[in-house]
Amino acid sequence: MGRGDWAPTYRQFWTGNASLARAHLRDAGGFNPDFLRAEDVELGYRLHKRGLKFRFNPRARGLHHAERSLGSWELMHQKYGELEVRIFGMWEEGALINILASNWTRLHPATRWLVRGSLVNPLYHRALVSMMRGYLEAEAKLNRPVLSGKICSAFANVIYWQASVTALGSERAERVFQRADELTRES
């Protein structure tokens, strides 16, 4: 957002670094207790529907300290994959397809290739997850993070998209990828 690559929207309403008047939170009904993850994005959407605008303040600072095991980190990405399908699907099917298709187009081509392979072949998926998990555990034990940032990014996407595609079902998942192809051709 600082470079202007992203407009501030409800999709970036992450309560670890957001503020709003208590009355807006109350009037929107607060957080939906059905969501243990992405509850802030779902709330952001309801605030958006109430006419609230989102702004980015590059001078604002927040501290969000979270220590997670690798297993809890994996579960977090899985839950985001499931819940975002549920949250975006609550509003409108077309919006769900467009949001996920847009997310897909922003991935690095190598990441898309890895993810697509893992989506069509369960053995490849298990092997890829095992390999990336093992690599990250080895780097942590050796305290020598060489590729951990890139591996974490690819790993998060493999987990997220597997959960998303499962939540979508094969027909809707195919519509997401078809729409992503259309968006790529249009750009």
C-alpha cells in the first residue's frame, strides 16, 4: 500500500493494525464468533457495506508478536484457505470467484506451478508438504535460514490453495482457475 500497489479495502482490515470508532464496531454487530480466522476481514466487509472507507496511514505503527510452531502455522494457512471461501462466498458467488482468481494471478509463476501440481496429484502434494516442512525444520535446527522466506511463501500457498480448492469443490475451483486465465489474458 505504501508503494500504491494495493488500495486499502476491507480485505486489508486486519485488526492487529487497524482502528475504528467503537460505535462502528457495535453498529456492525461486532465480530462474528463463527470465524476463528479471517474474522477481521469478514467484519471489514460488513463495515464496507455500511459505507465506511478504509485508509492507509504509513506513519501508524503496531506490534503484533506471535510465536507459532510450524504445525500451528500450517493450520493457520489451511484455515484461511477454508474460511476465505466461506466468507467471500457469503456475499456473492461472482465475487468469490473473482477474488480468488485475482489472488491466483498475483502468485509467482513458479509458485502457481508448484501449487497446481500439488492440487492434481495427492501423492505429489504429500511429498511436497513433507519436503518443505523438513527443509524448514532443518533450517531452524541449524539456525541458518537460507531459503526459509521463499519456502515459507510457497508452502503457505500449497496449504492455502489445497484447503481453498477442497472448500470450493472441483466445479467452482475450475471456475476460479478459468477466471484467473481470463484475467491474465486481459492484463
